[in-house]
Amino acid sequence: MGVAQTQMRSVGPLARSVTVLWGVGPERGAQLARLGIRTIEDLLLHRPRRYEDRRQVRPIGSLRLGEAATTRGRVVAMGTKLLKDRRRTLFELVIEDATGRLHCRWWNLPFMEQYFRIGSEVFVFGKLTSDRPPTMDHPETEVVESDEEDFVHLNRIVPVYPLTEGLSQRWLRSLVWRALNQYEAQISEPWAGAVILGAGGLAEARATPRQLGLGEAEIPAMPPRARAIRMLHFPESLEDVEVARRRLALDEFIALQCQMQARRKRFESRATALPCGGTNLLIKPFLARLGFSLTEAQKRVLREIRRDMAGRHPMRRLLQGDVGSGKTVVAACTTLMAIESGYSVALMAPTEILAEQHYQTFKRWFDPLGVPVELLTGSRKTVAPGLADRGSREADGEAPRLFVGTHALIEAGFAPRKLGLVIIDEQHKFGVAQRERLVRKGNYPHLLVMTATPIPRTLGLTLYGDLDVSVIDELPPGRGAVKTIVRTQEELPAVWEFIRSRLAEGRQAYVVYPRVEEDEAGTVKAVTKEFNTLKKVFLPYKTGLLHGRLAPRQKEQVLAEFRDGKLHVLLATALVEVGLDVPNATVMLVENAERFGLAQLHQLRGRIGRGAHESYCILVMGAATPEAQERLKVLELTNDGFAIAEADLKLRGPGELLGLQQSGMPRFKFGELTRDFELVRYARAIARWLVYGSAG
Ligand code: ADP
Ligand code: MG
């Protein structure tokens, strides 16, 4: 997706340069360009950063301390003085109305003086910083000029725009007003009337709710685009503003979804699927020796996958399942379907540790079946040198196999000829571009993307709108409960004692720190430093150390010892967050827990509760602020990864969510992913209808 284009690009009159507008010459044009405004359309979509209700201007005498308000008065005094330190300046403006006087102050902005004149009328927006005398510091102002355009700026709700040096609110507002009047009739419905808009909205409807796969009630009522744009700038009520935002957000979402659906359709028209439905010849014995039976959810997902793998178009499927829901077994069965059909498989993991673990797991599972498994990471290859020859050797009848690896799989040398399936684990750590590069290795192999982090629904549809989705919504039975508790620094000694009692019962524990080494302030705990203390605290039990700066060999060794039970406690950074599977570990202690995102903590917690024993996730706050307490409480209250991801999205915003920045998160001008799930879903249905002719 890269930097996604979420705005439609018009052709025609709205695509004209703003310099065709009266009063916009090269200089104004350059100033507007600094705001990203180049065309008429850019100008019409310049989103106000707030609104001012000038039908209800507050008298100066009614202003209250600390409360933001707009007032209006006549300039009665002004002046600039040099402060005692002889460096800073203070410009002061005094305005008056029938109820009192207001002092406005600006530091170090001496040029402010040129904007005002004694006797002129001024709007002032800000908060009182003192009420004796009433004073505002650095308020926003706008001089009232009496001209034929008064009605644009007075006695209505007016937009207040982001500005750049040299432009005034009043000038820009007039410009938008004139552009609107001149071009409003040219603003057409962008989706060729395909969008159906609910009651009170656009009458021209070409798709029925049924064709969109939605119920009547799910169709939002919305104004036509032209009206929404007018409402955006000159709303009649503040509710209008939200109505306009939602309509314009819908258009952004449809534009993005259309791109995704079109990409998918292009892909389908080019690619015929490799027949990978399988024969059950390997899966049967595999399941028989597994030692447990699949959950209903795993079986259902496998049926969906098999239908794709035997279908006409290459599979493009996202497998979502909470931590511990058993995605790896599903990946194994999917791999076997391809191998039974005579094709090789590439499984890509985000870290070497995880690739190594998958390699071990799959070797254990596949060796008895005689299916070769090879590991390919930056630092380690179990494959003979001369990878480039692989393709030709396979063509010579070498058995199909599983390649497990990291980014090394994307590199040029890796090119198995009969690649039938690509599986990507923990997708959010990869960008969409990387995903595409791996898929291009073969002759349109099937693609299965697995995410451990539950992605909030809106983000899921936005990032993976071109993928079909399967969900494992059930955990395997026989898991011990996981208790989550929040503790403070003072309670640490009791926590150590508790962990020792678990170790005495034969269990193991993780202790996670935010940093590898101490920072200057020493406020955030670092794993290397704590290691020296803690390894003594836990004696005679053995403590190991794991962090990203160790050599791959060392990492592997530490992990192997922990897995084999030779180490009892593992001190680590968040490196252990993804995928590790050591069922005997029943304690996850996270220090400075307030430093981690909720979704990330949920991932860490997912490392325990994998066996039959009761498990404990202990979150220790570095600083016990009320915000930290409230945030961490979410984890005490729920184990539901999706609920946690939604909470994280609301608390921290989409950009902050685990690595999502790298995955080509589109930017929206009007869309708000924390609130617009229904709109995104509606947009996807419309886009599918537009691109495919049905919402299917
Ligand atoms: P994740 O979805 O987080 O990748 P894993 O695939 O690592 O989860 O599975 C977690 C653990 O549960 C593993 O030890 C796995 O062997 C086990 N497991 C998976 N499916 C089942 C099942 N149906 N019954 C019992 N245990 C299962
Ligand atoms: Mg996993």
C-alpha cells in the first residue's frame, strides 16, 4: 500500500489550480501550497481545525477563568514594551464592550502591533488567565472589517482554519466562501451514484442494501457530497460538522477500499491458482500422532483454507486468532495440503528466535512423515550452500519441502521453483510491500497471513481489506486459568517470594524489562543490570538472560536451555513477546509495565497459560500514576485480545499500535479509525460492489 492515497483525485474543474480564483496570484498560491492546497478541491477539503459560534459571542463581563470562549470588543489601548530582562517584549491590547475591558497579551511578537488600530472591532478567542483585570495570554484574534462580506464572518458559526504565515483567517474564509459558491455545482457524487444513502439522503440509488450484503438499518443516512462540503465550512449547527465529517470520511474509506479491491481483482485475473487442495495422505497421520484433537474453530478454519487452496483463485487469507489459540497447528495442516499436492512452502517469521522455534516444532512434527524442513535466517542456514541452485534441483524431482525463515526468505537468492504456499506469521511486523515481495517469488502461490495481535476491527478492514478473514475464536481445552495482577515497586520482595514458591513446584518464569541497558536517568529498569541482582535472589534456581543484542547463537542457546528446563527463570526484553511456546512457564512478570502498550502486554501474557497449570501475569508499575493504573486495569479485567486491542486503539491511537507504523497505515483527513468502524465496513461493501458487481 505504501503511503496510501485516500483522497480521490478529481479531473475537471475541481482539479484546476487555486490560482484561477480571483485574488490568488503567485504569492498567495505559494502560501496556500504550504498548507497542501494546490487545487480547488484541496481548498474545498481544507478541514477547519475548530469552529466559532459568532451568534453567541460572550460579553467580556461574563468570561470565566479557564473557560475557552469567543468575545468581541473595540480596541481602546495598545502598546509594546521591553521587559526588565531587556530581551523579551510584551505586546498588550485592551478591548472594551459595554460590560468591561479585556487585556490581551503576547510575548515576543512585537509585529502584532501592525494588525490592530485604536477603535477597530476585534474578535478574541481564548481562556482567561486572570480575572483581575480580565486577561488572556496569546489569544486568537480576528479584526472585524466592515465590507460586503460581513455575513460570511459574522452572526454565524464560522470555520477557523490551520493557517500559514502571511494568511489571515478572514482572507482564507472569504476565499473558501467564494470558491464554494463558484464550484459547488461541479461537486459530483464520486461513486457514480452507486452509493446508496439512507433516509433523507441521496435519492439516486443503484445498489440495494441486499446487493451490498447489508441490512437496511446498516445503511447510514448521509447528505450528498456537495452539501457535506458546505456543511464542513459553514455549518448551521455544530452537529452538522460531524455529519459532514462522516460523509467525507466515507468517501475516503471508499477510495481506499476500491484500490484494495481493484488490486485484488487485478491479481485474480492474472493468477490461476496452483492446485493445493491436498490428498490427506500426510495430514491424517499427522493429526493421529499430534496428541490432541483440533478445536471446532481450528477445523472450521481449515475447511475455509482447503476450499481456497483447491479453488480457482490463489488464496489470500488472514488468519486471526488470539494468543495461544493454536494457529501453528493450522499452519502445519495448511503446509501439508500443499506438500501433499507436490508443492513447497515458505513460512516467514518476524524474528530469528521465532523462526528457530517454528523450525524445531515443524521438524518434530514432520520428520516422522518424511517431509523435509529447512531453516533459512540471516545467521543460519540448514540448507546446503548455493541456494540459487535450489530451483533447478527441485525441478530434478527433489521432494517438496518446508522452508522456515525470516527476512532472509525475501532475499534474492531464495527462489524455490515449485512454491505453492507462503505463510506469514505475525503479519503486523511486516509491511504489505514485504508480503507482496515474498508472494512474487513463485507463480502466484497461495498466501496465508497469521496475526497474533488481535487487530481492532476497523484497522483490520483498513489494512487487510484485500484479504479474506478466518478467525479462531476458541482456545484449546485444558488450559489453566491466567490471573493478572498489578503491583507497585514496594511490593516487589513479596513478588520474588511468590515466584520462588512457583519455581519450587517445578514451574518456570519470565521476567521482562523495557530496556537492555540503563538510560542516563536510570528511571527505567534494564535487563542487564537487574540480571546481576536477580540471579542471586532466585538461587539455587538458575536464571538466564535474553535480549536483542546477544549473538543469534547465544539467543538460541539460552532459549534451548529454558525450553529444556535447565534454566528456571528467563530475564528478557520484550523480545519474548511474540510466539514463544514453553508450556511449563507459568509466571510472566513485567517491570515498568506502564511503558508497554496494552496489546503488547497481552502478547507477553500469552506466553503463559499454555499448559495445565494455573498461571500468573504480574504487572509491576515503575511509577504508580493514576493513568497507568487505569490502563493496566483493562488487563486485570479482561483476557479478550480483541477487547484489549480496541481499548489500546482508543487510548493510544492507531499509529502507536504495535509496529503498525511500518505497515503502510493510510492517513485520513476525515476518517477516524477509532470511531468509524461502521463506515469502514459500509465502504468495503460499496467498494466490493463497485469492483466486483456484488458485495460477496
Ligand atoms: P498461537 O495461536 O499463539 O500461535 P500456538 O499455535 O503456539 O498458538 O498454540 C499454543 C499451544 O497450544 C501450543 O503448545 C499448541 O501445541 C497447543 N495447541 C494448539 N491446538 C491445540 C488443541 N486443539 N488442543 C490442545 N492444544 C493445542
Ligand atoms: Mg504463534
